Amino acid sequence: YNMTDLFIIAERVKDFSPKVAFELYYDGIRGLLEAGMFIYGYKTWSHEAAISFGKILGLKDKDILFLDNLRKLRNESKYYGRKINKELLEGLYKDIVKVYNELKDIILKLLNRD
């Protein structure tokens, strides 16, 4: 699978499983951040480090803060049972897609810079 696949699957399940969709969106974004790190010669297992690297990739501070809040929400959901309902996901959706598309464009430019 690739990051686009994660977003396609998330789009198809978001109405009946917002938690699964949220995690797929998050994983897609994190994968793009990790791809950017790899291009620069880095590898991490840390979600926080990958998000912080977004600044080096050119994301704005407000986007880094948004991604860090997504990370915290994901941890609360995955490890502490926080509910991700449809309304919460809908409230995040616009910014999730915006940041995903920005990162995708950045990564594609980095890959095509030669």
C-alpha cells in the first residue's frame, strides 16, 4: 500500500468507522513526514521527531502544532480509549487534507529535484 491508498481507504470508511479513518489519515501524514526524513538521510521511530521534521520540510508552525495535536489525539484514542466520532473527524478533516496535500507536494518536489 502507499500513502494515497491509506487516504482512499479512510475516505471509504469514515462514515461508519471514524476512528479507523482518523488513524489512516494520521498514518498517511506520518508516512509522508518519514519519507521526507528519508530523503534527507534520516530515520526515526518517534512520531514527535517526524512531526518536528515537518518544519525542515517547509510546513508552517501552525501546521506543526496541528500535527502534534493529531498525534496526541491518536495516542488518546489508541491507548486510552478516547472516542473519535464522526463530528470530531469532520472538524479536523479540512486541515488533515490541507496538510496532507502540502506534504505530498513537498515530497514530490524533493523527489523530482534532480
